[in-house]
Amino acid sequence: MRPEPSPYLDLRQIPLTALRAFEAAGRHSHIRRAAQELHVSHSALSRHIRQLEERLGSHLFHREGNGIQLTPTGRRLLASVQIAFQELNRGLHYMNPTQIAGELVIASTATISMNWLLPVLTHVQQQYPEITLRVKTLEPLEESLNQEFDIALTLGAPTDKSRVVTKLYDEYYVPVCSPKLVNGQPQASPASLLAHPLLHDRLNQWQQWLSSHGLNVQQAFQHTYFDYAYQAIEAARLGMGLALADVMEVREDIQQGRLMQIIQTDQQIGESVYLVTEPKAHMTQRTLLVLKTIIGSLEKSGARLNRGVYDVIAEPVRAET
């Protein structure tokens, strides 16, 4: 007889012991071996599974010789339960401060640090006070990373053979300025930008951006030059002119109204941002935790992440010594 389903199924109504019994039985395809693993009797484990089937209103196993086999419904549930248990185990692991306590060194360019990384590290600091953060600064396009770090965020791929280098995302540039500079009005065309002061950094992205639109940077009304992109972005916030910035570095400013994107299309220019870590065998739990926080934050902000970064955070890490 098919079990009758509960009309209002809720996870809170399903005992964790029943799910553990089901997962062990499904993994072993054998009631006795599952019962031995969980240190319960054969009849107790069978009772837990029967109660779960009654709650769900569906058979999860059928008998096959001396063993049991999952039904299609059972196979689907087993996959979900195992994923849930993995996440629960990971969460419980992170509750142990001895696994994550200690110093973590993260290096990045000043522009990345100032414009999107520091808010992420603020979240790490609040959630995991056991971690002591040390933040170091890298130069853009720095090829040799001589300093020690656990995580680095670089503009351009470094030539570092001893570490794992993975593209994080490509940079897409947009012209931005204070809304006050243009009275809150978007500009009609790229050529109209030349009527405003242009704010440059040492990478000189304006030249490439304007050339792609058939324009010459020397046609601009006025120029101001800075060493770093974060300085040009801050000058744009203050109304000094137009900065050309990666969308990830000004997303929060645009959302909060400190800056506005005055041409609606973005454009991929120049280098990409790379994630640099130790080899997987040497990665600690706190490194993995901070990495997952960084990638999760970038996902929420709409970054066009390279799929390869998920391989970095999916691998097991060594235990802290």
C-alpha cells in the first residue's frame, strides 16, 4: 500500500534521525550495514525509514535479494540529503574556532582593495573574529609576487609558477562621474564626453576606449592624471571630471548615487583580475573560508566570474596544524 502523504510537509516535521537512517541505508543499499554504522538495531533503522516514507507519502526503497534498492523518488531524495549533510558538516566544522583561528594575509591592488574588497573583509571580520587579517598592496600588472600571502587579487596574470593562478573575472569599463557634473543627465554619445575633464590613471585606458569609438584622447577639454585608478575614481566622486572605471569597482557608488554611469554600455578593455592562491594541498580552512566569502560576495554583486574559480573553492583542504 502506498503511504499517504502529509498535506503540509515541512522539514521541521521530519526527524533528523530518520534522514540519517535513510542516507545510510541508501548509501549502503543494505539495512543491516546501515544500522551497524549508526549503532542502532535493524528494527529501529527500518522503523525510521518507514516513518519517513509515511511522512513523505512515497516509497523510498524496494527489496532486492538480501539488499534494498532506491526507488526513483529515493534516488532524488538521497542526492538532496547528502548535499544538505555536506553543508551541515561544513557549517559545524567552521563553528570550531581552532580550525580557522590565526592570521590570513591577503594582497591586492589598491584599487581593488579600496573599491570592493574592504567591504568583503569587513564581513569576514564580523563573522569570524578568530581570523586576523593582514592586507598588503600589489602594483597593477605586477609579474613577480615576491611577498608572502595566502590570497592575492591581481590585475593581470603574474608569472608565478609556485602558486595557482586562476582568472577571476574580466574587467568591463564604463565612464562615470558625479551626477552634479552633468546635472544628472546621461550623455548622448561618446563624443559628448570630450566636453568634460577626463581623469586618467597610469594604465591610460581612456586612449583605448576613445579610439574604439573613433575618437582621439587629445580632443578632450581637459586632463588630470593620477598614479592609481582608485584616485581617479575618488576624484570623479568629488566632481573633478570623468573617470573610466571597471564596473565592479564602482558598482556600489552607482547604486548609492555617488557616481553615475553616463554611457550605458560597458566595454571589455585591457587586463583581467586573477586569483592567486597556494596549491590545494597547502590551503588552510581559513583560506578556504575567506575565498568562499569573496566569491560569494562577487556573485551577489553580479560579477561575471570565470567558472574555474569554483574548482578552487570546491577542493578539500588540509587540516590546521
